[in-house]
Amino acid sequence: MSIENRINLEIDDTKKTAINTNLSGLKTELSPILIALPANQKKALPKIGEHYMDFVERAVEGADKNPMLVPPYINLEEVKVDMEAWKLLHSIERDLERLVSLLDDTATLSGSEAYSSMLSFYNFLKQAAKDGVPNAKPLYDNLKQYFPGTGNKSNTQNTEEE
């Protein structure tokens, strides 16, 4: 029986360096303009989505055409700056969410394949240790620590006595 290998991803040092450089550049550019909000403040803020941005744009257009209707406590130029910032940041956020989702899927598959293969090796090694295959028992004993409480009762008692 062969374990299906759906991914075989090797990332060379040049690619790793390029990725880290680009991530560092993104952090450098975004960090000075980003704000961290406490959870309670963030929860209390009215939220906007693309549908409501359409409302904001139409309201700004209406306010531009009818400045006499704009209350003096609203700075329309600041609203326009905030609106453009939201559009840019939301676009970046969507791109990053897609990228993070792909990163998560790829990392999940890579890790799953490595874990599944070595779990099969571990189970094979467990039987080899029981059968007295040379060098199997020390390696099995070294690896079984990752699975506490999964052995039989005599193994559990021996582990507790040690």
C-alpha cells in the first residue's frame, strides 16, 4: 500500500529569501499606517462592507452637490480620505485573505502528508519492536513519548513507574 502524495513542494533558498524580503517590505510599508483596536472598541464601531461603501459614495456625491446641507461638524474632505483608505485597505485585505487561505491549505496538506507517512512508519516500527527487529525498540521508545496514554495497560504502568 502506498500513501498518496498530493504535494511535493520544495522551496529553495532563493525563493525563501524573496518571500521573506517581500513580507518584510509589506510589514515595513503597512506597519506605520495600521492601527490596533481593542476588541471592545472594534465591536462597538459600525461596520462597513462593499454594499455600505456604495451608500457612502452616493452620500458624499450628494453632499458635494449640496454643501449647504452638510452639518458643520462633518469634514467632507476627511470623509473622502477615509473612504479612499477603506477602498485600498479592503482590497489589500481581500487579496491577503485569499493568499492566507491558500497558504493554510498548502501548509495543511504538506503537514498532513508528512504526519500520515511518519505515523505509518511509527506503527510499522511499533510492530518491528514487538518482533525484536534490531534497532527498532530504541527508536520506537524515543517516538512513543508523543503518544502518551495510547499504549496498553502494562506500558502505561511501566511508564508511571519509571
